Amino acid sequence: MTQSIGILTSGGDTPGLNAAIRGVGKTCLSQYGIHIVGFRDGFRGLMENRTMALDGATLSGILTLGGTILGTSRDKPHKMPMQGKLVDMTETIVANYHANQLDCLVCLGGGGTMKNALRLQQAGLNIITLPKTIDNDVALTDTTFGFDTALGIATDAIDRLHSTAHSHHRIIVVEIMGHRAGWLALGAGIAGGADVILIPEIPYDVEAVAEAIKSRKRKGKPFSIVAVAEGALSKQEFELQQETAAKKKDKKLKEVVSVPELVYAERTLSLARQLELLTGLEARPTILGHLQRGGTPSAADRLLATRLGAAAADLIANKEYGVMVAAHGETSLAVPLQDVAGQVKTVPPDHAWVASARGVGVSFGD
Amino acid sequence: MTQSIGILTSGGDTPGLNAAIRGVGKTCLSQYGIHIVGFRDGFRGLMENRTMALDGATLSGILTLGGTILGTSRDKPHKMPMQGKLVDMTETIVANYHANQLDCLVCLGGGGTMKNALRLQQAGLNIITLPKTIDNDVALTDTTFGFDTALGIATDAIDRLHSTAHSHHRIIVVEIMGHRAGWLALGAGIAGGADVILIPEIPYDVEAVAEAIKSRKRKGKPFSIVAVAEGALSKQEFELQQETAAKKKDKKLKEVVSVPELVYAERTLSLARQLELLTGLEARPTILGHLQRGGTPSAADRLLATRLGAAAADLIANKEYGVMVAAHGETSLAVPLQDVAGQVKTVPPDHAWVASARGVGVSFGD
Amino acid sequence: MTQSIGILTSGGDTPGLNAAIRGVGKTCLSQYGIHIVGFRDGFRGLMENRTMALDGATLSGILTLGGTILGTSRDKPHKMPMQGKLVDMTETIVANYHANQLDCLVCLGGGGTMKNALRLQQAGLNIITLPKTIDNDVALTDTTFGFDTALGIATDAIDRLHSTAHSHHRIIVVEIMGHRAGWLALGAGIAGGADVILIPEIPYDVEAVAEAIKSRKRKGKPFSIVAVAEGALSKQEFELQQETAAKKKDKKLKEVVSVPELVYAERTLSLARQLELLTGLEARPTILGHLQRGGTPSAADRLLATRLGAAAADLIANKEYGVMVAAHGETSLAVPLQDVAGQVKTVPPDHAWVASARGVGVSFGD
Amino acid sequence: MTQSIGILTSGGDTPGLNAAIRGVGKTCLSQYGIHIVGFRDGFRGLMENRTMALDGATLSGILTLGGTILGTSRDKPHKMPMQGKLVDMTETIVANYHANQLDCLVCLGGGGTMKNALRLQQAGLNIITLPKTIDNDVALTDTTFGFDTALGIATDAIDRLHSTAHSHHRIIVVEIMGHRAGWLALGAGIAGGADVILIPEIPYDVEAVAEAIKSRKRKGKPFSIVAVAEGALSKQEFELQQETAAKKKDKKLKEVVSVPELVYAERTLSLARQLELLTGLEARPTILGHLQRGGTPSAADRLLATRLGAAAADLIANKEYGVMVAAHGETSLAVPLQDVAGQVKTVPPDHAWVASARGVGVSFGD
């Protein structure tokens, strides 16, 4: 009997989503004759049964497109905003899954999506997930699609800033995405040759940052590039946050996640002002913002998304459900969804990337 | 007798400076046997007689480099910062010019440089200038080198923001360089398809901006890109500034120029917050900053800088001094320096670019 | 009474066509209430009355797209291929123009399109044209849209080749588009810092090219980049062609145009082999081909296409027909179509670009 | 006692070499106080004892540069061209190693370099290698630096060709580097959405390629992109080569490697002509050539080269010699050099990438 599957994209915008949809869809259709239907706007569309036919024509020409043809949302099955309240809509979702006679639901998303997908699995659905996020913070996979594209954009920005920082004896503070995980700021900081890298996992001392900049000045380099992740915190801010969290008995520091981008930007400008005062050098800000989520995916991300998508189709044909398709060297690996969900892969402070950054002279302000 | 010339770069960093230095230098050396010496860090280096030999080897391989091999500064001959004071160092500069036995001084810069160069001409030096600035605000030339590169960078940013603005029903506010002239925000806004463009020359009404965004939402487009020049002002801010200026009897509004980039960025974040309140949509900021001054010059800027540089060499060989080498269609034109200096080419509110932006549906918030 | 216009794109693919269609269309619709209809595949679609509605939705989101949403062809009204023959279909075209109750036909194209558009004007139609081509060979306009994009692509290629030519003591021969006009090879050669530039307008002597390469080697630069336009000819080839042309009494050398790209590529490989023999250095070929016609238009081309498109709409509203909308500095100019048609703007051998290339040390092999 | 090491780059030009030199060098100097000296032009410079001091200043600012500051050559220690003969210079090299009082020699290169480095190890030197090549054909590492950059360039080319192939009903044949291994053509073909991919590991039938193109035409897609690796062979050519090899009792098909790029290009033009004849469609060639080796390394390659370089320094400090530093997920792995040398990692015809390409509809012409 012909298999039938659904597919949705959930969470923040990420380059490579369309390449992955195409990879899953074309392989299902042409290799296995599996029928495929798209749900719009993530779990919300699944709940509202808003579908999109995914045939060969729809899947053609989308490989290079940014965004997602299915639309996305951050809504969760068990906490769906309904007329001002958060309502558990899991039952409706399960009903729609069965009404569409699906054999499997493919969820493309990051850490939050993995948790939501696991909940639906526990509610009885067959699930396969693919790891996408520019943050690279999904567990048990070499990498996630979207990360390489964002890495390229942020690195290109640092490159341009470098060529102008020289001429004017300045500090350039460039804010890079990353609420909880610093992979992107760390990776781009290394690849772009930043002088200081500040990430959420390594609370910084602003005096130490200033000292690193002044030390460069003394060595005849009166300019510095500071790459700062959105969620980077000074040691004082970090302790304050820990205390608040302790009071709330919320050990997971969830409120960190909820800080909106305008507040991050204000914090970055404030850091720039502090560094001006402490170093006597002028500071100039660059805030990349959603630049990092946009545009055509990089070649590596398209290749990754395509091969993970095709691998998902192979698993579906074999009825191997309950897994995330992880990147593993040149190939892919099916890892149990329950081992992934709820895990945030942050940067271990002694990680090889941190060590190699220190090796080439980067200060983390610690 | 062999001619001998000096060359310097002055003002903000701009892509194409090295291409122009190479164009002047190689043509002088190989076509005319004119000797050429570089002065470091703009007029300051000329005053301090800090020179750099410019031979074939030095001029080789610099075509594609951002920044300037000569260094630059914003120091003015007649107001040179010396031990905490501004001192008129024109005499020293004139003396150094003669000590180096120069027949001509070539100054690469923007509007401020034109004024300073004219002062030196009036002090008796032979001067030729080339128009460089990412702001495109030099009079009597089709364009300036640096503008096309910055236009490309800012447009590329808007492109990326577009592909992600769609998915999340948001306002994206992108700040683009331009203190007094809005050419860059206007050009990139048109080329990138921004929905709202705010420039210094057209004071805006924040309610009108919000209405343009809400009107798009009503038409099924719940996202908007707002391209805002650093120096854009609301009508209230503009009036306040005019009054302050009137009190100071300073009709040229010089203080606008002196606002540093951190204040611009704060103003941009404030605008984003206002738009959130007025529209009920989330706003996300991108602040390009010095990104726009960095990196390799675009092909068009390299071609322009090379051909203006070569034309400058021709003029020197013909002893036609006292002119700026202007871009004019495919060729160049020598315009009297005194006609250029002191003129800031701002965007006329009824300029063809503004009209064509309105034609394709852009709001200026006026 | 409401005006009504048609629009078509004709000739080779060029970046910026969609930006121009959007500029004409949006301005017509929103500023003047002019109705607009597209014809598919150039003059062929006009002859077959295959139309495409161009409303606000269709014109939205096309600014950044390469190619043309209308399709294009090289078919000519008076020599339309019909069942193996070339038939004059002018009457049918005129009839379709009237059947669609058009007030004007807007033709986007290069030199060939200008001639065909003039023929239709002489047959009684109201015509406005816009100059598009990557070759930059249309008369009486500063430039054409498409040229800046292709210039950027070809220059970027030369940049990459430079960084590798150094290491291996090689000649790199890079073939750049341009059958009759060498603007693109010349511009990219200057912007990319090529060592030799060969263009159709300056027949070369292969021994002189080899000598330029050997001379560089003697100066310690054992690598050279040769930028060669498709239509570049050695002096012998040029004379042979002239003789053949004289025999055919065809002074316009029309056959040059008809050589297909595979033959150009073979000629380029042959040149590379000759240079290997004459210099004793290894040669490596790069043939850019249709790369140069593809991808999103550059910011400058989008801006140019948008403002020329909007200017065309203004002319239509004023019923100023029979003109090409030319680029002229920051603004545009309406030039009589009859002054443009039939003129090919080739590179004058003493043009300022050639002079500035020689100034920075480029050899033309002459 | 202070350690002292030498470093060299060998084989073809590859983006990321300077990033790796900087990673090794800066980490050695700043973390471990290890002294480091560079040898120019690969093993030739080691043999001739031509050295380059590598201090902090020399290592600064090279992260983003293409090429290699050390220079490179393809010369082998045991077959060094000396006055027209190939001479075994191993002893001289060993002597120079000791004369420089080195504790270790770091060799950056591809497959050939691994073999040569192993020979020097067997001659008694302490060796560490890093895997660089755009071909991705080194064994026992996830990837090699240089590959991601070349992948991006080739994919970008296919993207541009796509946007123009549509308009003109054509076959575009794009030649991509890869003499023996098809990873680059395969990866870029998948990432760029090529319709046909031809690689050395899967001999093709030109009729089958034509049939795939004609089949697309029948489905309303009268254009096709054919991505062909330099070393791709038709089944007939492959068999002929096998026979010749058998006669020569040379099972490794070494002559494949020695075909120069001009011959590859001619073979590609010939394939284009055959496809024109077999399909009735026009074909257009693009030959990327050394484009793929040039320019600044991608962010991913800089990150990879930096972290492998830093890991090499750690190994040196621990005196763990005789290994290649392999990429392994986010981290690195030291693999015995003898397990790597002599292994060429070609594409297994049933590899996951090939399968996923077939999944999305790519033809391999087999």
C-alpha cells in the first residue's frame, strides 16, 4: 500500500529549509512513490489542517530559495495561542494526522521542534525530524543546516570591518546571533579573525575585554574587532541572572531565551560605550540581526539539507520512525529522537574551537 | 625637467582609494616619468612630512585592497589638533610641499577634502583632487568612487532581510550610512526594494511611516523593510534642530555632522520601538555600520577609480591644476576646484530617484 | 481616457530585465493608472498575441530575479522564422497592437531590438525602448543595464584567477563575452588587473602578446592573466575576415556575429596553446560563458533599470513616443529612436578606458 | 628545551593554506613557545634550504588570503627535477632538517604530499601533515580544507547558469575540477541542482546523457545543466584507458592524472558538440578552470584550517608525530600517516551523495 507522509517547518527562519523539503519530497515521490503533503506555518497549520500539495512542480526550483515555502511559526502543540490563552491542541493534531491518513510526520526544526516532535511521538504519531538552525545547538549531530550559511554571512561582515578598522584606530563591536549558544559568534570570530569573542557560555569581565584591547594598542595595533553573541553576559549580569533564576527555582534560565532582539541591541550599544570609556578609543557598532537568517543557503547547507532529506525518505520507506536524521561526516545517522529532545548543545568552555581561538590569540574576556 | 608630485588620502575610509592611487601612480611613472611620493594619514602626514615611496612594486597588487595604503585622517590643514588645541598649520604644509620640490599635490577625498584642498590652492599650491566617498555627495560629478561598493553592500543586506521578513510578520529597520545626504539609503532602498526609505533631506512623520506599514498589512503584506539613513530626522527633530541652529546663527547645521554613530544607532532602535507601538508588529534592527566602508571595491568602483586616476595623471602632465577630476558618463571632466568646494550634493526632494521610488510604491513617511 | 500599453523583452538574457519591467509597470499602474500587458518571448509573442497580465501581484517580488518573467527570443518582426522560412510578420504585429488597443509598445533590448523597434515605429506604432545588454554597445546612453552585473562577475573571476596564477608560474587565459564590442573584457580587464586585454576593436599580434608575457617574466612576474573577448581577432584573422567581407560586398562584417560560442571557445583554447609554445609557460583556460548573463542583477543595475523604467512611464503619460530612455549621469534622457537604431557603440581604439588601461601597464597585443 | 619545527605547503593551490599556516604558527608561538620556520615552494625549498621566518608579524593578516605565503610546488623529494633529470634528494632534505635542528616537519598537502611525507618519515624525520585539497580525496578525514571554498564557487556558477538556461532552451555544459575524484562536481552538482552529473567514478554513455536531456524536454523543460568533472570518461574512453593500462601493467591508471587542463577543456567542448547533435538543442560551454582554486577561503575552510592547525600544534607539543590531523565532526583526530598515504578517496558509486542525487532526479548518464 502507498505510504503517505506530512511535512512541516517550525521555529525561526533558516536557510536550507526549502532544500530539505525538496530532498525529502523528490526522493519520496520519485524513488518510493510515497505521497507527501505539506502543512503551513509549522504546528499551527497542522492543528488547523491547512495543507499545501507538494508535487514535482512545487518542489522544482526551490533548492536555492531562502525562507520556507511552507511558512513557519514558533507555536507549540501543547501550548497553542488560542484567543489569548495557551491551549493544549495535541488531540486536534493527532486527529488531523489520522484524518490525512499519514504514516509519518517529518518535522524540520531546531531544539524546540525536537521537543514538540517528541511529544507528538509520545502521543502516538510516527515522527522523523531534521536538524535545522543557524545556532548549531542541536545535540548528537555534527552540525545543522543553516549554520554554515549564517557562519559565512557573519564572517564576511567581520572581513569587511577588518579592512576599515585599521585605518581609524577604533573598536568595532559586531553583534552576532545566538541567545543561548555561542557557536555562531565563536565560529565567525575564528574564521573572521576577531580579536575578542564574547559568548553566553563564557561570562566576561568588561575590564578584561578593555585590557585585551589596550594590550593590542600597546603592541601597535590600535584597532580591535569584538564579536559578541546576543546572549553574552558579563560576570555580574550572569550572577544576577543566576540569583533571579534560583529565586524562581527555574534552573534552566528560560527567561534568557525570551529577551527580544531590541534589548540585545541596546545591551550591545551599552557595551560599546563602556569600552569607549575604559579604553579611550572610539567604538562603532554593527548589528547584523536578521541578515544572518536570510538569503540563499550556502552550497554546503544545500548539500547537507539535500542529503539529510533524501536519507529521511530512505528511513520512511523502511518505516524507521522516531529518529532525527543527524549529519555524521560524509554520511548521515538516525539517532533516537528521545536522545536529542531537550538537549541544548552549548559550547563547552574547554571545547576545541575555544582552545584553537585562544591559540591564535583571541581573548574571551574571562 | 622631471615633474614631481605628492598624493594623499583624506577623510573616511572608502573602497577604491588604492585603485585610484595605483591609477595615478602607474600612469605618472610609466607614461610620463613623473616622480610620485605618498604622504601618510592625510593632511597630518603632509604637515609632519611623513612620506612613503610609491614605486612600481608598491603600486602593484593594491587594486583590489580595501582601505588605503597611505592611511587617512580627518585632520584639516588650518585646524590641526596639536597638543589639545586646533592650530593653523598651513604654512608648515606649504613649506613641506616646497621642500619636497613638488609640482602638484593630488588629494583624494570627499566634500571636506575639497574645501581643505582649495585652501591649500589659495595658499599657492598646485592641486588636483579626486572625488571619493560612499555618500555620493560631491558636487559636479556623476558619482564618486566608493558609492557603488557601499550601494552593493547595503542592497545585499536588504535582499537577505527580505527573504526572512516574509516568514515572520515583522518590521525590519535597517540603518544605512549617510549623515547629511541620503543617496546611499535611497539608492539601496530602491535597489533592494525597501518599503519605506527615510533620508535626511525628507523629514518624516513617524505616524505616516506606521500608516504605510499598516496599509501594507491590510493588503496582505504583514512585513515591511524600513531603510533609514543615519541622519534621517522626524519632522519634530528637524524643527528642533532648525531652531537650535537659528539660535546659534549657524545656518549650516554643523552639529548634525558631529553626532557619533552610537547615537545614530540608539536613535534607530528608538524608531524601531515607536513603530512596534504604533503598528502592533514586532520590529527587528539591523545596523550595518562600518560594513559599508570595508572590503574590496566593486568592479565599477575599481574601473572608475582607475580611469579618474589615469585622467589625473594626464592633467598633471599638461599642468592643468586647480581642478577636480569628475566622472562624466564614460569619460571624465576637469571641473574647477573652487566650483566644487563647499558644495554638498544632497538629494533634492523632487529628484528623479525619489520620483522613481515613489513610482514603485516606496513611502518616504512624509 | 485610460492609456494602455504593451511591453516585451527581446534578445539575449540580461540581468535587470525584471527590474525594468517592474519599474515601468508599477509606475504606470500606481502613478498614472495606465493599463499594461506583457507579450511573451519578444516579438514572437507579440506576433502570436501571447500575452501575460501584469498587475501589482505579478510585478511584486521580481526586482531581484535574473532572466525575464516575459521570456525572450531573438526573432525579428520582418524576418520571423515560420515553418522553415523567414517571413515578414510586421502586418500581423501591427494588427495585434491595434487589437489590444495599445497606445504604446515598450521594447526592452539591445542594438538589434532598437532596429526592430524602429521598423515597427515606421509601420505606425508608438514605441519607447530601454537599453539592456551586457555588451554596453548601445549608442547615446552612458550605459545599459546588465553591463554592471556582467562586469562584476567577470571581474570577480579575474580576482580569483589572480590569487592562484601567482603560485604556479602560469598564463591564465580567461574568455569574456563580447562578439563585436569589447567593453566587457576591457572593463573587467581593467577592474580585475589583467595583464593583457584582447578585444575585437584592436586586432592583436600573438607574438606581441607572448612578448608582453615574457617581458613580465623577465621582471620577476612569471604569471600573466590574459582577458580575451569572444570576438577578439589576431591581425591575420582580421585581414582574412575583411577580405572575405569585401568579396561578399558586406562591409558590416555580419558573419562575425553569427559565430556560435563553441567556436569562440575553441579559438580561445587554440590561443592558449599558441601562447604555451611561444612563451614556454603552461597556460590554463577559463571560459566564463553564460555565467555572465545569469543571477540576480547588481544593485547598480537594479537602480538603473528601475529609474529608466519609471522614466519610461513618465514619457508614456506625456505621450512622448519614438524615443529610447537613455542613462545620463544621475538622470535619464529621451533620445530619438532613429538616432540610436543601427548604431553599434564599439570601443574607439583611443578611448579613455583604453588609455587608462595602457596607463596602468596593460598590453593590447598591438 | 625549546622545540623547533619547519612547515611547508606542497601540491596545487588551495584556499585555506594561509589560515592553516597561521593556526599552526600562532599556536606554536603563543601557547607553547615553539620556534617555527617556513620552507618556500614545498619540498624543493626544503631541499634547497630556502627558508622564511615565521614570527607573529608575518603570521598576522594572512587568515583571509588565498594562495600560500610560502609558495608551493609539485616536486617530490625522491624525484626532484635537477638539470633535466629526476634525482632522489631525500638525503639532502634529511640533512637540511637536521641542520635546522628541527623536531618536526609539518607538511600541508593532498594525497601526493601524504606519500612524500611518509617517505620522509621512513627516512627518519618526525612528520605531521594536514589534509588540504579542493578535491576532497584524502582518506580518513571527514573533509579537507579548500573543498568547501571550491564547492561554493562551482555551485555559485551553476546557480547563475540556471537563471539563464531557462530563457533560451539550451544545454549548458559546465566543467568542474576533479581528475580522479568526482567529489567536487558531485557536491556542486547536487548543491546547484544540476540535471546531469558526470564523474570519473561512473563512466557515462553519451546516448544516455542525451536521453536524459531529451526526457526533460518532453516534460516541458527544454534546458539542462550538465556538470562534468575534468576526469569524467565515457564508457568507451574508460575501457580504452583500462586496456592501455593493462598493456602497460600499470594498474593505477597514472596517465589519467597527467592529462593537462587544455585537453580536458577540449574534451568538454567535444562532449558539448556531441550533445548538440544527439538532442537538437544548442549547447553552451562554461569552463571554470583555476577559478576554483582562487580567492579568499570560505568561512568554513578558515575555521577548519585554523582548528586543524591549532590541533597540529598541540600534537607537536606532545611529541605525537607520524600522524595526519583529520577533521572529525566538530573536533579533530590524529590518524597514522601510513594509513592515509597512498589511499585516494574516490566516490564509491553507491555513496550516499550519489544516492541522494539520484533521489532528487539527477542522471549520471549510466
